Amino acid sequence: MQVSDVRILLAVVAAKSLAAASRQLDLAPMQVTRRVAALEEELGVRLLHRTTRSVSLTAEGEAFLPYATSMLEAEESAKGELGRSPNQVTGHLKVSAPTVFGQAVIVPLLGHLLLAHPELRIELDLSDRQLDIVARGFDLAIRIATLRDSELVARRMAANPRVLCAAPRYLALNGCPRNVLELERHDCIQLSAVSRWPLIINGELTRRRLQGRVTTSSVEAARSAALQGLGIAMLTYWDVRQQLLDGTLVEIRLDDAQMEPLDIWAVMPTRRFVPARVKVFIEALEHALSGPGYSGD
């Protein structure tokens, strides 16, 4: 089995199109089709459903995907270990991260990483949706969540507590809530993915549906609405860290409740054959999260 054929298969899966993969790989579409067909013939199974517009994995393709990913990781690891410089960081690093966190924390790291490692290329996908990092060929994803059971490998990077916050002018006009009952009387900016706010009251987690005139699917839009004085937002610390520091947003603490804690996680497909490019990225991110200022720990 040729690793080059496996690489082509993963490119097709990530692009969801033979034509798109051929453009990314700079190969003729017919060549991509033939190499995937050769891999299927060697394995004795059909790996892809093909239509004129898109492709998708068969059940056999889904089963083969983790092995395909491990093969490429093993090749990368071997090259790193046996190459001229074992510490050299090369290749294409694909990272997925939440939009606001990525802009505030990860983007400022890129210049240093690229300067320190001239042969490194970085592709950063910023999205508030949780993507299938295996199917889309990502090296890792940064997630801010309470992680569910998963076959992925997760490494905790730092705490990232939820924060209630509002603009000073909103609080000057409407007062600052001191407890949950008072909070329920305020305009609360809603994230559509979190219809009920998670509060810890008397040591128990409860979820309250609060009222407000602004609802959005975007963390960035919720922060902007709070900055405009449109209500109280529930966001995570690293989403509003700079605004809390410069005073454009003010943290609200309740006497009878705390927000459910969250953590920042680096999620990877496997712990085996972790490429050097992933290791240096994680080290840089850990350093940034442990820098000056409250980290939430």
C-alpha cells in the first residue's frame, strides 16, 4: 500500500470532491481517481461513494480512515526522527479553533511560530461549530467545552470560566444584578447554542432560561452587543479578557450563584506519532495561556 495513495484519499475526504482535491494536490483529476481506485482494489473494498458533485465515505471507508491517518502520522514522525535535523519543524499544520478565542489568542502566536520555523505552514480554521477533525484532516482542534466521551485525545490547556459581563453604561442605566432573581429581570444577550444559562446554586448545577432582546449564534456578535450596552452577556474569560482589562466590559458576580466552569482543550486524533509541528504549537499556546493576567485557574 502506497502512502501517497492514502494521502490522496484523505485529501479527497477533506475536500469532499475529487475535483477540489485534484486542485489542492496539483494533480490531474483522472490521476486522483485512478490512485483512489488503485487503493480500493488493493484493499478489496469500496472506500468512497462517488457522484458527479461530491464524494462521501462508505462504511468501509469510515473504518479505514483512522488507519489512513495513522499511516501519514507515522510517515511524518519517521521523517522527523530520521531527517537531517530531528528538531526541525516542517509541514502543514491544520488547526481548528473557536472564532473569538482564535482571533484573540491564536492569531498573535502565528508570527512567532512562522519566524522560528521557516518551513512551517499554518492553516487556521475559525468556527464556533465543532468540526470532525479526523474526516477533515486537522492536526488538532482547540475546544472550549465540557468534553463528552470521545475517541479523540484531549489535553487540558487552561481553565476558561464563564463570565457574566456588561458595558458600564448598561449597568449605570439598569443597575448591577446582585443575585439570580435580579439577573432574571435584566436583558440577557443569548447565544443560540446555549438556550439556558448554567448556574451553580448551593453546589448544584441548574440551567435557567433568561430573557433578552438579542439572540445570536456568534460569540463575537454577543460580545459586540454587550459592548454596545444592549444587555448582560455570558461569555468565557478568554473571549472578553481584553475588554475586562481595559474596562469596556465589567464582570458581574452574583451573591448566590456561580457560573459553570469550562476548560480549554487541545483535541487530537491520536497520541501516537504526534508531529513536531503540533508539539511546538501546543507549547506556544500553553505559554500564552500562562502569561501575565488572570488565567482562570
